[in-house]
Amino acid sequence: MLEIINRFILPPVNSTVAGDVDALFTFINVVSVIILLGITVAIVYFSIKYKRKTDDDVTPVIRHNTALEVTWTVIPLILILIVFFWGFRGYVEMRTPPQNAYEVYVTASSFFWQFTHPNGVQTTGELHVPNGRPVKLIMQSRDVIHSFFVPDYRIKQDVLPGRYTTAWFQTNEAVESVVFCTEYCGSGHSAMLAKVISMEPADFNAWLLDAKTESEREMPLADLGRSVYQNQGCIACHSLDGNAGIGPSFKGLFGSNRTFTDGTSREADEEYIKQSIYDPRSQIVEGFTGVMISYQGIIDDQQVNALIEFIKEQN
Ligand SMILES: [Cu+2]
């Protein structure tokens, strides 16, 4: 019965700690419902039983009842201690990554998630993990506070600029779950999603190797530009289809005349694209706000060249 209710009100149970978290949650719910019903019944019963029946029906003055006092102190105390120790045990477990955990670096930026594997493979918006093995996330933010939340795993951890925070989980099934940003971080916050793709260990290893070879293959500049566009999250704000998102679309950008909020204008040449990437706040395109961060130190010259080639291709 409880399980059926839980299936309706809770997300799927896709991590090893999720069952424990749900058990405590269910315990608190059941106790609360029992207390609620008990109090409601008592209120109704007493208001009928002690209703004034005659005009000289006077309420007796009761000053103290030790047995009653002890009962209503001790029972809640026991319940609260159970919840405390149960919760604390779970908290310690969730805060302590196992020694053999697979480590992934997580970088949050407005408004996308990037994941870097130990062998250098980097993905955006998709985290691949081996099923049945603990995974430790070492997280930081490039700009404001974000928060990494996977409801299916019952884990949630703030991600801060200038400091690492960690979280860990182990999946119990090779299925996909959704990552939400759960700290309001700006206009693209609600779209700041990612997928965790849990794979059987053999598939995971094959994927990792594939991704590695792919990233090392020589590719034409414009293709490299496309992969930077996807992997560095430009895609979150710049479309290729001409529709303005949080930033202007790249379609037809190169060679066009840009007007800025300070009233000046110039042609979008190579120099302009580079300046837009390294120092986006120096010129704000009319109709937009300066939410783009500087990619100085994040994207190197070669990648900027690649992006320029890629943007030219969108004409
Ligand atoms: Cu965010």
C-alpha cells in the first residue's frame, strides 16, 4: 500500500541511497498522519463529550497531571531521536564517497553543465557513468551559485564559484536520469538541465574509449568549432537557426553590421568575434544584456579560430 503511494509521489529509485531516503521520508509521513488522525479524533470526541449540558455545568480546575506530562514529552522525544539518528546516519553515508569511486569533474556555468573524465574526455549536458560503481563528483562553478540535483538519486549539492564541493552516488540500474539546476541562477535557469546516462560497465568503457579517440582525431577547423560550440555551452545561448535566445543567433552573423547598446556599430569580422569571446562585455549587442562570461583562459586561440570558421559556415 505504502509502496503504491510512494510510486505516485516520489521519483524512480535509481541510486543505492534512494531507498533509505524514501524509507525515512515514509516513516515521517506515516507518523505525522497517525498523529494528525489521533489529534483530530480527540478534538471531535472531547468536544462532544464535554459539551456543556446544563447551565450549572462547571469545568473542573485541573492544575497538574504528571503521567500526562511525561507521556507527551517522552513519546515525541523518542520519535524525534529516531528521525535524528536515522537521518544522521544517512547524511554521513551520503557525505562520504567510497575510496574506489570513479571521479568526474563537474563545471557549472550559466546555463549548462560540463563533465570531465579522468582520461580527458569532456562532455556537456550529458554525464556518462558506469552502473553499479560509486561515482564521485568534484564540482565548481565558473560564475554564480548553481546546484546539482538528481531527483532520481535523491542527491542535491550546491556548486559554488571559487571552491570545490563534492557529491557521490551509485546507480542500481543502467537507465537515464535528469540533472536539474536547483539554485536560481538567471534567465536560463529553468533550461539548465543535463542527463546522467548510467551504462553497464562494459558499455561505459567502450564509450569512454570511443569518446577519447574521437576527441583526438584531427578534424577540419569548422568541425572543431562546432564541437567547441557544443562542448563549451555556446549552444545554450546562441542558436544556429536565426532565432534569438539568451544571446543572438550565429546565423548570418559573420560580416553583418552589429549595433551596440552604447549606440556605436561595427562589422562582425574575425577580430570582433574574438573580442566577443574574450571580452564580451566590451560591446553589448543591442537588444541583449551582458550575461556572457569571458572565455579568456578557457578557450585557447586555436579554438577561437575554429569558432570563427564555424560561425562563417552559418552564412
Ligand atoms: Cu544554474
